[in-house]
Amino acid sequence: MTVDAHVHLWDPDLHDHDWLRSTNGLNRRFGLDDLVAAAGTVPAVAVQAGQSAAEARWLLGLAARSPQLAGVVVHGDLGDATVVDMIDALRAEVGGPTLVGLRDPVGGGARLGQTQVRRSLAALGERGLAVDLLLGEGTLGVAYEAARDLPQVRFVVDHAAISAVDVRSGGLAEWAAQLALLGGLPNVVCKLSGFGKATAEPGGVSLDEVVRVALDVFGPYRLMFGSDWPVSTLWSPYEDVLSAMTRVMGGLTADEAVAVWGGTAVGVYGLDPARSLIDKRMPIQEAEG
């Protein structure tokens, strides 16, 4: 079973997303019907795109109404002492069982050494929730220290931290060396996602090179496929992302392929495979709010 471990859904008419205003082609509604049109009925994990509790409730409401969403990674401010209370409250609301993780992109991971951030991370680990890391330039080191010091927390490195080093400027070896530190920690897994800018724009590296590094660093059993749809449509339609990843993964054994295409995501996020296989003919109903 394939699980797309990284998609986004948003509606600018319902929730404010400042970054969308300057992104041609993305500043419109992308809902579950759009995802089905692009990807079919593959189960997916929806990852936050905004920073409001209202968006989190909206995503959880969608997940409660459709088995298309196997899980939701919500936004939370790790530097806020009340963030875990917010997560506990969300888990008790509609769609709460589908809340499988948290992502705090503020600072691009630079705050991971802060005391309150560490406390929040530890509390999330106690609750069995995963923490997605969207790492910016120069933050692989602090991410490694946080994951090393908090072995009880499951960390998911989004997009293989491809933006932490400018691989398009000859930094592929530097990125690989820094990523290897994280790869040495058993509580860290990595998403094969979000490579469009690094691989499709002028001066980019090949997808084969990027995936080869990820395989060397993490091995296939700690990797998971994610399309990063609809952000990925800036460079390629969904079917092209899928076919490109299928091509570069062609040398995997059957067991390794099962892990990358869904097994790792199910295990790390604690997804319910049975729920993901519920009758997908169920009509999609998108809740507002």
C-alpha cells in the first residue's frame, strides 16, 4: 500500500496564508477533491501550511470525514509553554485520533536548542507523537543535537533537509556529510519529498544523486515517500513526481519498497492501515472553519 506522507491542503478564503500571496499558481484553494484528481485515492498525511489552530481543526475535520487523509501533522509553536495543552485539546476534538504529529517551521529549526522547545518536544514524545522538522540553512547541527538528546522523540526530517545546504551551488557533499549525523540516530527518519527546487531549477542536482545520499544515510527502512503536493506542481504534475521516484527506487527489494512507499509512514506516524483501506467511494465532504 502506498502512503503519500507529505501533502498540503489549504483554502485562502478560510485561513490566512501570507506566503501564498507571493507564490504564483498556489494562491487558491487546494482541497481533497483536487488531491483526488491529482493522486487518486492514495492515503495521505496532510501537513500544516498555516500557523493557526483554526487550520488544524479544519484539517482534522477533513480527516474525520474522509479516509483519504490517514493522518494530520498540525502546526504548533514549540516555544510556547501551552502548545502541548493545545495538542491535547485538539486530540479530544473531531478528528483528534488522526492527529499524528506536529511541525513548527518558525525559525527553520534554529530554535531546537531552546529550553522551552526541548520541553515541548519531550512532552510530544511522551504522547507518542512524531515531530516533523522543516530545516533551514545551517540548522542540521542543532537538529542533530536535539534528536540526540531526546531519543524518545520520533523526528521526521522533511524534504531530506535539502534546503539546509545550497546543494545547487556545489554543496551536495556538505549536505550529505551533515545529513549523515542525523542518519546515525535511530529515532530520526527522512522524507523523500520536496526536491523540486533543488532538482528542477537551473544549477540543480539530479534526483538520483539526492536519493542515493538519502539511501546511504538512512537506509530504505527509515525513508518515506512524500509528494509535497501541491507545492510540487510548481515544477511537475503529481504523476511526474510519482514516476520519477518510482524510477530511482527501481533497485529496491520488495521489502525495502514496501517500507519507502508506505511502511515507514505507517510505523512512524502510527497510522491505522485499516482506516486507510475503508471504502474510498465515500463522498468527500469538506468542512468549513
